[in-house]
Amino acid sequence: MIKKLVLCLSILSVTTSTTVIAESLPSSSNTSTQSTSVEQLQTRLTQAETTTRQLMAQALDTAKSNLTHDGIVPTIPYSEIEPTILQYYTPKMSEKWKDFYTNHLGWLYEPTGLYPFLDSLPSTLQITNETSDSLVAQAKIPAVVEGPVLMDASLVTFKCIKKNEDWVIDEISHAPLTEPFTEKQVYEMANKAYSWSSSPVTCEFLWIDTYGRYYFRAYSNDFNHIFYVDAITGGISSAW
């Protein structure tokens, strides 16, 4: 159930000085009953991720370990954190979290089927269907093409259910990505590529090659680096 995922530094969330080209995202096929904005949903999904990460990290800090990922035993019973989990997830998803918490806590930062991971992605979230008590949304996940663990680009689907006037996550699934990233999304990923730098970074667009790769130069007082973003996969690679 647990798929390895390393969030590479290239997609951490802060803003640098690249100018983003204004381009409209493709329109969603929303129903006439839609009342939730993308911004509201993204905020809700991000809250779910942030809160759950904090709970799991606290459990990991106090857990007993035999130095293997699957041998970490939490000392806090899941029943103590489940009420908070149920603020953001359905009982069905809570059961998945319980299994992860009990048996796989050492893989805290890698449960791709449980974390939305939206706080570190470009703005690709779209609501595709909404009724009074259910909602479906999708977002593009960029590929990870450099680092110890690689990952293909994917399309993540969120199915949510209304509970006490808030959306709770009922299912998160992944499928291969078949639609490329828009130019606006490419520029957004380039903006975030060096957000880890302690000094201000300027990111300049250079050119696009025939393979749909957008080349940029990122520079500050500390470094000068050429990289590209592949519009097909969203992967970020060093150019040289």
C-alpha cells in the first residue's frame, strides 16, 4: 500500500522572482450545483495534510524503534489521534491511516495514497464534479526525475464527502498523467525550484526546445544554475 515518495527540493513552496505568464487553466466540467471554490478545497486538503503530518511526526518522535522502517512501534494509541483524523477523513480512510500508523509509521513521508501533498505542487487542482454531499477533484503530480527515489508523473483524484458542512477525504487514487502541464504551471514550478535557498533567487526563462522542455537560469549571490522543466512530465532536471 505504501509507495515510496521523496519530495524533491525542486517542488517546495515559496516564491522567487520569476514572472509567471498569465494563462488560463483548462476549464472543469463542473455540475450546476458547484458551490465550492478551488481555493477553498485546496485549503481544506492542505489542512488535512498538515494536521496529519503533525500527528504522525509526534507519534514517530515518541515511538519505539528497532531501527527498521516497519519495526517502529507507536506508543500513543491510534484511538487518541483518530478523532482528529476523522475531522479530515472518512472512517474508510481512517482505517487506512490506522494500518499505516500501526504497521508502517517509519514510512511517514512516503504514503502517497494517504497524503494530498498539495501544499508543494503547482496550482493544478480542479473540481470535476460536485453535488450537495459529494465532490470529485483532480490534480497533476509532477514526476521526480532526480534523487534517490524516482517517480512518474501522475493524475491524483480526490473523492470527498460532506460532513458537518466541511469536505472530508474518502478516497485518494493515482493514475498515469496523460495531459501535459500548461505554460503557467511550468513557470510556477520553475519559480519554486530553488525556494530552499537562504538568499533571494532570480529565475529567468531562456528558451523552449523541440521536446517541450523549458530552460531557465536560476542565480543568486551563491550560485548560477541552468535547469529545465519538462512540460510533458513536470520533471525538473539540471541542464549542465
